[in-house]
Amino acid sequence: MFLSVFEVFKIGVGPSSSHTMGPMTAAVRFLDLLRRSPEGRNAARIRARLHGSLAFTGKGHATDRAVALGLLGWTPEGLDPAASERQLARLDQEKLLRHVGLPPLAFDPATDVVFDYGPPLPGHANGLVLEALDRRGRPLLTETYYSIGGGFVVTAAEKAAPPPLLTEMAAARPYPFASAAEMLRMAQASGLSVAGMKRANEAAARPPEEIAAGLKRIWEVMAACMERGLAQEGVLPGGLGIKRRAAKIRVQLEREKHSNRGQPHLAAEWLAVYAMAVNEENAAGGQVVTAPTNGAAGVVPAVIRYYLDHCVGADPAKVGDFLLTAAAIGGLIKHNASISGAEAGCQGEVGSAAAMAAAGLCEVLGGGPEQVENAAEIALEHHLGMTCDPVGGLVQAPCIERNGVGAVKAVTAAALALRGDGSHFMPLDNCIRAMRETGEEMSVKFKETSLGGLAVNLPGC
């Protein structure tokens, strides 16, 4: 099992990695498939059908807009807000997609993106079917995609394919740990930290300077997103009327920092507002980094900012080690359970993010591999059973505050782990297994469908 740090942390746009970035990527892939297929010469129309959670909460997550952007050729990382808005306006008027190598393709986002509220497709709760039709409306080319969380997209065939053999992975990476237990055994044998092993795995595919530049870029985008969130005020889009709060709270905290009116938990308030700032930007459709998803994007950067601004002896040069360690834990969770809210509930999103952040903080504060594993386990354990029930299908309530609380849990978990010697009762692998089993047993109402929980218990007017 190997998941690159640059796959865990992907630069993209809000409000959702699985419902916005994933469908956009699927549409780009289908466009490329159509270009390479002989059927492309005879195509006249493209149609998309959303299934499962993509249908139930697609409107709130702007999934139809994301499909249109992907079919216009935009990727999440390369999206130009101004240029893409102009192209969407033109598409709304002309109802045509124009691409080199393909005939003009009819596509009306209002009618050619179909929200299917029936049973989900068999491969995953987030299913998307794209098809090209001829002039008579007959299907020429059809592909099924699954948006499996964190912006990852696989076709039905790719999802059904058997995973690579451990011997193949071992040949490709020096430390191919597929479980936390293997990670600890390899750390003990090599004498390396978790970050050290992860860096060595990355170095098997790219030179050290490229790794360093990539990690620097990830943190720069995270930090810029946070600063925008800490400066912006106003009402978030979507119709719930939820106001941005991070900027006003920041002003209050700055004022109290220089007075005697601040409470002892002032640092925890900073931690929470850092996370909320990121997720307010995500809710507004801004540029974010999956960590490991958009809905949980605030936890990891908030804890990094907390480390840099509030921890004694903090070293900016260690941010790369933080991200590498966090990615190692995120990869284990994705490989052995899920980071998808539609599949596992919010325990798979904010719970995973908290585990990643706790591990990263423990690493940069001097924790050994056993303490890092313990920190991740504590953070994940105390998110087990958390549902994903976004009100109105929007990544706003309870999602924004939930990131703030998740960040506080992450710091607490790291602190507890650092007070021990790494030995503890519940292994991380068991906790990940428990999360997977809990997700499997969780009612579909509480897995990003907005059919239960807080999503249907709205405040009275």
C-alpha cells in the first residue's frame, strides 16, 4: 500500500472533495476518453447521471456545476475562477461544448445532469455515469465513475480490480507498510521516524528537491486559504444564511491577547478559529487542500498553524515532516477503512483528519513512532460513530465548527501521547477496523445524504 503525500493533500476547490472535485475530475477523464475513442467522431450530446449521495446532496455541493466545469476541461487544481465563470455563462447560452478533436457536443447542465434518487450504484455511495450520445440519442460511449472521497476517482473497472500484491509494492517502495503494526516494525528495524520512512517512500518516485517544493506548495496554499478565511466577512452561499465568523473572532482574540481579559483556553480558541477560517473558505467554493477531504480540510492546517504560532521551540522547517507523517496515517486509514463521508460518516472525514493532525503534531514535537501511532489512535477513537449530516447538503452546519473541535481533539491527543512512552491499550489498526465496521453498520440516513440527524432537525423560524 502506498499513497503519496501529494495524493492525500491535493490542491482543489470547495465545497466538497467527493461531491465537487471528484465529479469534476470524472468529467475531465470522460472528455479525454471520448477524444481517444473512435466513437468521439460521431458524438452529439453528453449526459451525466448522479447516483446515491451525489444525487441527494449534489445541489448543495454544486455537483452539477462541477460536472459542467469538468466537461469544459477544468481540473480542480487548475481552475481559474474568472475564466471558468465566463465559460459557464457561455455554456448556459449556447448549450454547447467545443473542444479540439471533437465535434460540437450538446450539453445543457439544467437538463443533461440528472439527479437519480433511487438506490445507489453497487460500487460506492458516490456514483456518476457519463455517456456520449449520437444525433438520434443512442448511447455511443458510457463510463461509470465512483468518487471515493478526498477527490479520488475510479472507474467501475478500476474499483473492481484486485489490489497490487504486497511483493509488487515492496519492490516499488522501501517501507511499504499497509498497517500501523507494520509501520512500527519497520520504524524499529530502520531506526527512522514515520516522517523519515514516508520521505524515503516518496523519494522512490521523485527527487528530494521536488518533494521539498511540493510540501512547501501544499502549506502555502493551506496558509493562504486560512488567511483569506480570517479576513473575509459576510454570508456564506447556499441559502442557509450562515454568517462567516472567523474574521470577527480573530479580531476579538487579537484584542484579548494584549490584555488581561483572555481565558486560559485562549490558545484553544485560536486553534478552533484557524480551522473554521479554512472551512468557511471551502464552503464559499474557494481554493483549499484536501486534508484528507474538503469537508475536513481545516483540521490539519489549523494544527500546523497552532504549532508554528503557539508551541515552544516550533521550527517552520518541520512542517514538511508534519505533512509526511499526517499523510502516512491518512494513507493507512484510506487503505484499511475509508475517508469518505458518504461511506463512513464524518468519522471518516474529521475523524481521519484529527488522527492525521495528532500524528503530525506528535512527530514535530519530538514524539517517537510509537507515540505518533498512539496520538493518531486517541484522536480517531474519540470520533468513532460520528455521522455526516450536513444541513441542506451544504458543507456548513455542522461542518465548519466540527473542524474546529476536531483540531482541539487532535492537539489533546498528541499531548496525551507525548506524556506516555508509546505503549497503550488500543492499537491504531483496531481503531481503524472499528471505524470501518461502524461505517458499514451506520444507516444511510447519516452518511452524507442529508436524510437524518441535524440535517432534518432545523431550527424553528
